[in-house]
Amino acid sequence: MARIYMQAGQGIITINDRDMKTYFSNELLENVVNQPLAILEQVGQYDIKVNVKGGGISAQANAIRLAITKALVSNNEETRPALKKEGFLTRDPRMVERKKFGKRKARRSFQFSKR
């Protein structure tokens, strides 16, 4: 889950009070976060402060990308078709499967003992 605060600025992106380069050690994840801005050629025009929690780093990068995309669309509705065509407005629907009664986990059974 990502909550962002976006305002016009020099392009500084802070994630959980840390710089994006220190938070995401992988350059690929930094590119994922910057994709909506790169599509609209607005890299370096906004200062973005992000609070993100839950999931792994890859899921967090995708959540930040979705939040930035929604903020850009709410700021200027004309950017919606370009961002929708790239698939940035679609939320990842995968969720953790619930634990079932009589099972150890969601699908894992208890160990069978013959004797």
C-alpha cells in the first residue's frame, strides 16, 4: 500500500524518509517507479514523498507506480489514455489465500502418520 504526496519541484523522490536510490538498490525498480513520469516526459518536474508498507520491494515499487499514475491522472485528465494504454492504471489483483479449516496452511495438509 502506497500513499504519495506530490508537488512541483526538482524531481526528488523520497520513500519512507529515505532516498529512492538507497531504498531500491536495484536500478530496475527505480525505472518501474519512474515509468509514468517517463511516458509523459515529466521526469524531474515533481517532488514525491511516499509512505509504503506491506509486500516485498517489487510489489512496493508497483504500488508506488500506481499511486503516481493516479495522482498524474487526477492532476490532468488528458494523460489518462496514454497511461492506461501502458497498463499503469491496473491494480495487481493477487491476494494471500486464506487458511482453510482442517489444513495447516491454505493448501498444505498436516503430516500424515501411518502408525
